Amino acid sequence: MKEYFTIGEISKLFHVKIATLRYYDEIGILRPEFIDEKTNYRYYSTQQFERLNSIKYLRALDVPISRIRDFFDSREIDALVEMLKKQQEEVSQKKKELEIIERKISRRLMQIEDAVCTEIDTISEVNLPEMHIAYLRQKYTLGEDIEFPITELRNSFGINEEIFLGKIGISISAADLKAQKFDTYSSVFLVLEEEDKIASSASMLPARGYLRIRFKGTHLDAAHYYKKLLLYMKHHQYQLVDDAIEITLIDYGITNDLDKYVTEILLPYTRI
């Protein structure tokens, strides 16, 4: 029976890259049984198979190399149990984080599908649940760069922008709407999702009814649709009760095709 194996043979037997085996040698968790002084070939013995299998097992559990090295330094049952429990806790935390990301992606896909398939230029009544928002009451004029205040908002509320998939909105005050002023917005805000850490300084929009219209275009095209909504309110006995909500559902973050942009306007109302 063969007792010694070259690094290439070990690589094939255990499906481990040669570079990885050399790294294990370098950091001291799996050194060759001996190295031929003339050829400089590394040779491993069958007695090292169990150790390599242990390393592969622990790496399959995503245990860091540093912890594997510490374990081999002690080779105690308690050390192994402690290491596996710690790894179990970290895997559980990663699982929770991935579930959050999965929910955010699913929600975003539904939002995009809803925006793509929506009725355009049609006024309808909608009842929306309460919304938590990260709110920056800061005037914004059409044409100004909106990304800087959005970045400020994310930083101030500790929102993880790498996985942030929420809606960005702006609003026109009720006073400006009644005065037919549609070029200046009173605030920029982010609609927070249930998985986001909601700071005590976050605001809440109550559950209520809105008149909604969606249109092809951006904030620059919105004035016509505000006028249309206000006229509809007047003729159908609605009363505006708060600031407008304007949200881009599809914009440059999703497509380069301007014809596919979709923006939503919501006017909170009560019936007269």
C-alpha cells in the first residue's frame, strides 16, 4: 500500500488546489511529512489524511482559518465545541441578514412589476398603510441635484446603502399646492422598510386615503399632473389635508430609457 503522496496527488485525491495546500503549509496547519532535498517535492503521508479531512470539514462550515489553526494548537474537545458554537452563532446571524436582503429584493421586484404594469394618467383612490420615513425638511427646487440630501439622510439614519432598496420621495407643501406653486418641494424623504432600523427621529405618515396618479416622466414633468389632481379634487368634492407625496417608481437607477420612467403623485384627502 502506498504510504506517501506528492502534493499533486493529494490535490487530486482531496479536490484541494495545490495553491491551497501550499498555503496550509505556510501557515502551519498542514505541513508535508517531508520535503525531498534534491527535488524540493512535498510528500504527505496517509496519517495526514484525517487532518486534511478535518480541515476540509471545518472550511465547509465556513470556519475561519485562524480558528482552525487555534484548534489544532490545542486539539481539545472543549475547544472544538466552543469553535463550532461560535460558528453556529455567526451562521445564524448571516442567515438573518440574507433573509432581510431576500425580502428587500422580493419587495423591490414587486414594486417594479407594479410600476411597469400600472395604469398611466388615471386618477384613483388608494388606501395606504402607515409609512415610516426618514425625513429631511429641506427645500428642493426642480433641477437641483437630489443625491446629496439623500446621502445625508442615509448617513444620519444609519441606513445601509449597500442594500437599501426603499423608495425616495419628495413633497410639496399643502400651502404651495393650493397656491398652484409646483416648482419648489418642501422636503426630501426615504420610505423606510420594516427591516430598516427605525431611529427615534424618524417620522410616520398615518394610514389614510390618497388620490393617486402615475405618469410617464420625472419630477420635471409633474406640474401638469398636480393641476389635474387638484382640478379633480375640486370637481368631485375632495379636500386636501396634507402635503403631497411624489415618488419615482422607475428612473435612471433602473433604466436608461426615458420613455419608461414612471412617477407617482399621492394627495392625501378627506371627503367634503
